[in-house]
Amino acid sequence: MFEKNSKWGIMDIQGKIVVKPTYERILLESEGMIPVKLKNKWASLISMEKLR
């Protein structure tokens, strides 16, 4: 995870941006899902590991 201009995104180990910094908050992955907050609402993204 990384922050840019008060928004959060996800970067892989090589430093490649996987999810652009658009979220107010991103929590750690749990059970294959990544909780994200946008416009005061929570949702979940599918983990990159789950897609492999």
C-alpha cells in the first residue's frame, strides 16, 4: 500500500502500481479480500493472490 495526495493505492513488490491511489483508506488483506473505503463507504477488492 502507498499514499499519494491523501489517497491510497496498492503497489506490487517491484514498485509497479496495481491499484491507482483513489481510496480514502485501504486495510490489510483478509480471507482473499482487501477492504477499501471510498466516499465514506466500504467495499472489498479481490486479492491479487486470489487472481493468480
